[in-house]
Amino acid sequence: MARHWHRRQSGAGYSSPRRGKSGVLAPILILSLCVLGVFLLTHPDILRVPSGIVVPLPDQQPPTTQTSSVYEEIRVRYGNKYDGYESLIKRTASGGFDTRAADAAMAGQTLTVPVQTVQTQLTIETPARHVPDSSGYITGEIESYIFQYTNDERRINGVSVLLTNFCLNEIARAHSGDMAANGYFSHENLRGQDPSARAGSHGCPTQKPMGGGMTMIGIGENIGKMPTGNVVGLGHVSDTPQSVARAQVDSWMDSSGHRANILNPTYSYIGVGTAKDPYGYYISTQDFW
């Protein structure tokens, strides 16, 4: 540790005042102050800050923008998906990205609530019983990784990748939040609405022409409930967005019905929503159309 030495003058080091020098210096000091005062009065601009210079206050920082290195990181993770929308992507507390505002803008929508409270605001069928999720940034990252890992599985299996859909994201987040807040786990909510009914009530598309006079009616859905720690059949799942999302997608891929939804070539769009319940489980919903 560096030591700082302090000098202190002791009263014992002084005898009587030296009046001879002080008597000469005092008039000189007064005269100098008078000259300085006259100079400042005749040159007032010397104390002014030029108008073109911005002087930040002590507790303020100059505004910052997304740097090129952040753009490069977004490009590495998402490819060219968010070209032109990088400024809407927010860095999260754990170092990842929350893309919900960018997804909304790409869909021609406006995200009017703060990202960290979007799950609270979008829920639910029984809001009086809803418990706000304080981990909004983390669950937002889990959603991004579930989207990424789902499309990775489709690429591996030769199926075209899915595009994100703002309306499907809304109903997926609402359903996950509702299950987390109200203590149930089902495709049917407490109002008796199945995935297609919930999609219809939110104004999401539920019918898709398939050609040859055929129309696909309704949407597909996967739901999952993932703990952290040592999980049977999955090994250790750490409490990080990547680990939770990877374990959830692996769990779905190990189930024939959920796997069929993930790899269904008739689906073109996906919405993903994740919420954390009071017991520490991450509840995720995938909605396909």
C-alpha cells in the first residue's frame, strides 16, 4: 500500500511574527489585486465558455450510442436479421441482448411499455393474481436463445428457419406469465381458451392457405417448465439464459410431439415467451403458425 506523507507545522516552530516582510508585501498584494480586478472588468469575455463547447456537469456523462463493436456482436449472433434496427436492441444485465423492441419495429408495431416490464403489462387473463417477474431481462434472453436453438434444430434437419412474429410473441409471453402467476401448466388457460382461441382473441392470424384448396386452421404450441440445478435426463442446468434455453429445447426435441412441432415444415413463424414462477421454474411457450 502506498503511504502518503503529510507535513504538519507545529506551533513550536514559530517565534514572533516577521513584521518587516509583511509590511512590504501587503501594499504590493493590494495593488496586484486592483490591477487584476480592472483587467477582468475590461475583458469580461475571458471567463466565458465558447458557445460551441459542451461542458458536462459533474454527475453527467456525454450521450453514448451503439458502437461498431456492438453492431458486430449483433451481426455474429443474429446474422443480418436486424440490419437497420440495431439501435433498438438493448444490452441486458448479463451481457446478452433483448430484441423485443426491434422485433416490434420490424413487425410495424410500437412497443409502448419498458422492456423489463413487458411481461407484466402483456398479461393476463386474471391480472389480480399476477406476480410481477423481476427477471425480465433474463427471461428475454432465454426467449432469444430458444428462438436461436429452435432454428438451429431446423437447419440441422433440413427445414427452413422460422421468422419471429410480434403477435405470436405476445400470446406466448402472456401464456407463460399466466401459468407462472396462477400456478397451472396447460395449453388451456383458466378461461378455457386453447392456443388457437388465445391467438384469435389477440388478433393473431390462425388460418394459412396451403395450396390445392387446403387451409391450415389454428396454431401449434409447445410449453415447458424448466428448473435449474441437477435435472433428471438433462444433467446440470445452470441459472443462465443459454443453459436454461438449451435444456428446454433439448427436452422438447426428446419428445416426439414437441419435436414434430419444432420441425414441422408447414410452419413459417414462431413466438416465444418465458416467465419465472415463484418457485424458480422457468416456464416457456412456443407458438407456431
